[in-house]
Amino acid sequence: MMDWKIFASTFLTIFLAEMGDKTQFAALAASSQTKSTATVLFAVVLALGLAGALGVIFGRFLGNFLNPQIMRYVSGALFILVGIWVLTTKN
């Protein structure tokens, strides 16, 4: 049975986290370079779906071994480290 509260909070969290991130800008750049918008849309949806599915599967696996509170701290720390890496990388 669908837990709509979890669905809504997960959807809102992921939607807000994805707004304006590098993935959205990559999709914008890819679609601006072609007339095949449907192809780009399909590729973006498939890529994000696969990435999300891997995150859910891996999170479920880790959830069997780690306390959810620890997972929150590890996820937050990794997010901060990636942000620092992006800010300090010179490309």
C-alpha cells in the first residue's frame, strides 16, 4: 500500500533539491543544441530514474546495517564534501 505522506515528502525533497542543480543545467544545454527535444527528455528521465533507483536500492541495503540517523549525517557530509570539491575544482 502506498504511504502518501512518505511519497509527498520524498517528492518535494527531491524536486526542490534538483531545481537549479548541474543536472538541470546539463539538460538545458543538451536540449538547446538539438531539435530532438523528445529524445533529450527521454534520456534525462531515464538517467534520473536510474540514478534515483540506484540510490533507493543502495539506501535500502545500507538501512539494514546502519541507523537512519547515521545515514542522514553521512549523506549530509558527502553532500558538503561534493560541494567543496565542486567549488575548489578549476576547470
